[in-house]
Amino acid sequence: MPQTDTDDRREIAPARLPEAYAHCAELVREQDQDRYIAGLYAPEDRRAALYALYAFSLEIARVRALVSEPLPGEVRLQWWRDVLEGQAGGETQGHPVAAALLDTVKRYRLPVAPLTALIDARIFDLYDDPMPSLRDLEGYAGETASAVIRLACIILAGGRDPGGATACGHAGVAYALTGLMRAFPWHAAEGQVYLPADILARNGVTRDDIVRGRGGPGVLYTLKELREIARGHLKKLTSLSESIPSGLKPAFLPVALVEPYLKRMEVGGYDPYRTIITLPAWRRQWVLWRASRSR
């Protein structure tokens, strides 16, 4: 059967793919250790594809850090759209993450729409506009973290739709909200505000208060609310755990770290502008190992 034009544009030189996949795994190991460790619990023949997906997510997430103005950032994001839509031509050959991602999309029949939606959601990162509402924040989390979990499930299922979209949604929102709260010190310093404006207003805080470091108790109240919202999504995920096939567990493993991270924010002396929320490497590995052995 002759290939379509789209197939031709997405064909990747097989000899270069091992290097491309190895680059993705190393990128994830260096910059997203939680997902890297979780990937080690996946079947060996699925790990490379998972790391390609996670490396793509990293590439999109760090666009703002690579540009000085929003417009060049939008140009970079448009290039990734072109890659996924088969419009980038031979340029993908020189980009290992793009090459590995396209091969993964082809091998596992991943839908392109969630990948382009993830790119579109990340446009928000390029600007300093406040997150308008909790609903917008949960939508952002759904199109980024939840989408990655959903696509990881398809990879783990060998390219078929394994179901579980609702569970992926709750898992991704809990994971994303926790990650954004952990990143609060850096975002505030850069003028980025992911805390929902409607919750901030209820607590008497504005965007300018946050970026000037004078949020006071209102910021703490807002973060407390978001922690409870994240836990609400965890609770809903737990109620759905019996419906998630055990083979999909590696896609959900990073979510096991949400509660330990949230608890670190509740230790006395927590200052959202200065406290770095993390866990020792050995404890993260232990949490993920324990989660891998349970539902």
C-alpha cells in the first residue's frame, strides 16, 4: 500500500532513532526525575516511548525559559505544531525529541489532537496574565498533565485505547496543581501567577501583591485551598482505582508523590516565596516503589 503524503513527511531515518530515544531518556532523567523513575516500572519495550512523550512535555514546558519575549516563544510552539501536523519537513531529523516523538506517535497510533492541545495550553506560560479562575486552572492542568498521563496509558496498552480517561483527568489535575504550588517561588519571581484570580480575590490578594512578594496571609489561604482541591482530585482518583488496569500503573505512579509534597507545604515555617518543596531522592524512590506494589 503506498504511503500518504503525511506518512512520507513523518518517516524518520531508522538508524538515528536509537540515539533520539536515548537523548529523550537522558533529558527526562536530568529534568524530571519523578517521571523517569516511574518509567523504570514500565515494561522495557515501552520505556523509550514513554520517555519520548515525557521529553516532548519538557520541551514545551521550558519554552518560556528559552526566550526573552512571548513572540519568539509562540514561533517555537508553532514549530512543534508543524512537526505534529507533518509540516516541518526534514527539520525533524535534526531534533532528537521531535524524531522520537513522531516515531512514538506512529508506533502507538497516538492521537495528535491532545498533543497540539497541550501546545496551545502552554501559550499561557509565555505571558504574565493571571490565571482567571479555578475552572481555567483545572482546564490548563487537564490539557497538560492529564493529557500526558492519558497518552502514556495508550503507550502502555500497546496503542489501543484502554479507557480510564476520567481517572487520568483527576490524576493530572492533582499532579499539576501540586507542581505549580511547588514552583511558586520561581513563578512569582518571573511575574507568573498560576493561582486562580477568583480564589485570590476571595482572600484579598492581587497579582501585583504576589509578584511584589507581599501576598501575606491571603497567599497562604489560597495555597491551602488549592491543596484541598488537589486532595479532592486524589480522592476521586482513589475511588476509580479499581477500574484502572494494572498494566497502566506506571503512567499514574508520579501521582503517588502528590500527598507527600502537599504535606511538606504544611510543615511549620513554610514560606511559599522561599521554601523549596522537595523530597530526598531515596524517599521519592521508596514512595514510587511502594506505590508500584499496590493499587
